[in-house]
Amino acid sequence: MRHDDIPWVCEIEQEAFTTPWTSGAFHNELTNNQFAHYMIMDLGGEVAGYGGMWLIMDEAHITNIALRDKYRGKKLGERLLKELMKTASFLGAQRMTLEVRTSNVRAQRLYDKMGFTSVGVRRGYYTDNREDAIIMWLDLPKYREDSPETDEYSNE
């Protein structure tokens, strides 16, 4: 992700989340957060989705992952998540974590499919409605340059 991508990413934020991040938050992530790694998914010149994570020591924490409404349900979220996993592993992460709303069953199914397991709940985690978050973790496969990412970064 580059600074030029932020307006498009903010549009996706508006579509995907009840409490979207601001453009200032993304500018800060790209400029000042040494732990931050963000990527976009470009489809024919359009920013179709994006994902971000913080890499701290040997752990990657997914901060955001979202697609435009019109691209949901086409396995693109899975591709984006696989790319985050591959990048995290390449950068030395051994584990990955995230929080997901208890009501976001679609995302939970994706994370389950990709090998994440639920390890707990953060009560009242989301500030907009005090909804709980499910905490999920994944042991990442070791990065291998000669492996096709489609097979190594899935649980199928």
C-alpha cells in the first residue's frame, strides 16, 4: 500500500466496517509505524481490497482485512489472507493472530478454513457496540521460496 492508495482503502473501510479507520490513521501506519505492513489487492487497476498487519518479533497481528462489496464471495479474501500469511512468514513471523467480531460468521469461517483456531474472547472489544471479539491464532508454515503459495498457505 502506498499513500496514493489511502482514499480507495478508506472507501473500502466505509463499506466494510461500522467504525472505519480514517485516512489519517492509515497515513500514520505507513509513515510512523515501523511494525506495520499493508498491501492492496489490485484488480484491473482498481483497489479491490487490502490487508494489514503488525509484525512484532516473531508474531504477526492482522489489523485489517477487507474487500469491496462487489468482490466478496469470490475467494479473493482467501487470496488476500494467504498473501498476508506468506508475507508474514517471509518476514520471519512464526505465528499470526487476529480478533474477529462474534457476529462476523463469514470471516470466522474463512479463518477456520485457513487453520486459525479460537483461543479466547475479548469482552466488549469493539467500541461502537461493545461486541465481543474472538481471539484467533495460527502457526504459520515456514516460508519456502520454491513452494507454490496456493498450497502451502491453506489448510486444504
